[in-house]
Amino acid sequence: MKLDVPVIGILRGVDAAFFRGVMDASFASGLQAIEITMNTEHALKIVSENRSAVPPGKLLGMGTVCSLEDAKKAVGSGAMFLVTPNTDTSVIEYAGSKSIPVISGALTPTEVYTAWSSGAEMVKVFPAGLFGPRYIRELRGPYDRISLVAVGGVSPDNIREYFSAGASAVGTSTALFGRKALMERDLEGLARNVKKFIALCPDRDK
């Protein structure tokens, strides 16, 4: 399975009854990948129960995968990709043995290279907001072959700066879905927010 998406929608704390509506509305609005975090209540059950409803070409993965034990549980639930906040080579290697792509968390240049050389398909620069788009640009100097995902502090106001700096993708939550839409369970408003955010991404066909 190949990860080639510009935006990963991160859901943390969403309840099981609301998740399916969010997933369907988001995918229908152009989002290609959703990550539900491991520390969301009933996260494993949410993934296992919704995996078969994921449309072709869309991806449902699990994030906040902090350990090998987490990785095994996530893969067992049917996660199509894993996202970690930290650099854990055992998670990367295990997922690779199961043909599950990993977006490994990293911050320093050493962590970025360690994650990539261990087999991570993409490297999540987190928290990117501490240093901003310029840090992505600096990392791209020596690491032009590594696909970097900016996570933490990405918003409609700076998403274009991150892509211009060399990010291959971004991961975000309320900036994508809309905090109010999530709190009020407003799926129409959520769909509008997703469409607006996706429209800010570069056209990969050009």
C-alpha cells in the first residue's frame, strides 16, 4: 500500500457513534486519509467496525502509536497505516513485515534520518509549529529524498507555506474539520470545512 496523500485528517476523542458520519462526510468532500488516535476511547473498535466501509482509494489509519504493543493492536484492528509521535524502529520494522506503511514521528535531523532509514514511508515532523515552515525547508536540504509530513500548528493560514517549504503532506485536526462543527456534530459544516482546506493544497496533476 502506497501513501500519497496531501492531507491526513487527525481525529482524537471523537465518539464511536459520530465517527462514521465524520468519515463518510470527509471522504466525500475530498479527504483521502483519516487517522484516529490510539488514545481515543474505543479507537480499536472504531477502526475494526468501519474498515470495510472505507471507499476505494481512501485510507483509515491509527495514530499515537507509541510502542510495538500499540502497533500490533492497531494492525490487528485493520488499520491501513500507522502514525507515531516518536521514532520507534521496532514499530516501523513490525509494520513493514505486515506491509503496513508508517508515518514515523521525528523532530531532529537524526530522528528524521533514523525513521526513514528504518523503513518509514513518510516522516512526521512533530511538533512542526515550534519551528514553522522554515524548519521543513532546512530539513529538505540534506533530506530531499524523504517525504516529510508537517504536523502540529498547520492551519489554513500557513498550509501553503508548508507545501512551498517542501512538505509532502500535512496532518491536522480542528483546522481541517472545524472545532465548532465537531462539537456541534454539524456534518454539513464539517464537509464545507474539509473542502475549503483541501482546496488550499497544491494541484499534484500540474
